[in-house]
Amino acid sequence: MLPSTATPLLALDAVGMRFPNGVQALDGLELSIARGEFLSLLGPSGCGKSTALRLLAGLARPTAGTVRRPEGLRPGFVFQEPTLMPWATVFDNVRLPLRLKGLGADAVREDVDAALEQVGLGGFARAYPRELSGGMRMRVSIARALVTRPDVLLLDEPFAALDEITRGRLDDELLALWHAHRLTVVFVTHSVYEAIYLSTRVAVFGARPGRVVETIRVDAPHPRGDAFRADPAYARDCVRASAALRAAHA
């Protein structure tokens, strides 16, 4: 799936973000997201990637510049931690954003069940978070974002705490969801290898205050897999992204 080259779905124009404690998280950030693309934000800790994601989601407002979001945009947000309600079943955790809109369980049952099927948890609606592995809990969090049928899926380092095997499997599942549902995805990560593997484009952030220091387009076709990881083109893009990160630190 190729992203649209028309007017960006989302954009940050000369955006700055200064927190009340005086920390300048972003300064002069320029970033645009095309409809249908998979964009990763790659950079060191504390460089403002998560702040940029929250601005795109409408969860915060910048102190300078402009966030361009079309009216009625439906964002789905996945946090670093699953943030599930431990006393509620998987079904009720996924139903939460629809319940907050005043919709009853019976009215949304098909939508919740469909979201769980999409993330491979069709048989776990009655389970509780304590009964699930870390990877399964993150799948529940993704299902909760998908149940609203979002226009754009925003993920803030969702797999960082998982083991390498589980992380790789969830990367592949996320790519499958992106392709099947023609989503627009913005994905925050510290991992060069994950960013290049997943993305159609990678925006490399410099150290705080955050701004984009290099953009890398990843032209490899989808679906991707082990063959892509062994491809010299993958290695070249990883080396380029690593060099951009080192330059940003310097």
C-alpha cells in the first residue's frame, strides 16, 4: 500500500512545546503525515517524540506553531503500557472508549468481538488482564484503539518492554493490520531496526528540543519478513538511521 501524496492527513508546522517547568521539549518541529503511510518517529530518550505524538492525537496543545488536524479525525492511541483496568474483562477493557460514548455492551458486542479477532484474541473476551501475557495485554490495548475504527493509529513505543521474539511477532501483526485496514500509522520507537523494518518513512529526531534532523524513505515492498531483514537494502537503511542518530547526539 502506497501512501497518498495529496494534502497531508496531519501536520505539525513550526511547532514548539515548552512545559510549565521550563523544559523546551520541541522547537520549530516540521512534520507531515500522508494518508496511508506508516511513519516511525525515531530518536533518543527525551527528544520529544512522545510529545509530538500527543500533539498529533489532540491530547495536548503546542505553545508555538500549528497542528493541522482535519475536523472529525478519529485517532486511536496506544500507550507505552497497556493501561488496562485489572478488575475488568478483556471485553470490557476493549469496550471502554465506546462505553464512554454512552453505548451499551449489546450495541457494541460485534465491534468488540471483531477488534479482538483482528489482534488474535477472539477466544479471550472473558479473560482478565492478570491471566494474559505481556504481549497479549498489548494486543488488548491495540484492540481498544481499533474498536473506534480510527483514521490514524498512534503508538508510543508499544512493544519496548517485550522480549525480542514477542516484539518481532507483534511488529508483523501490526504491519498486517495496517495493510488490511488501510490505516495511517505513526509509531514511536528507540529501535533503528524496528523503525526501518516497519515503516514507509522514518523521521529521525535530534536531541531535545526535538526537531526532525533527517527523513529516510524505506522503499522495500510489503509484506515484509525475514527475507527483508537479510536484504542489503535493509542493512543500508539501518546504517543510515544509526548515523543520523549519532550525528544528532553529537
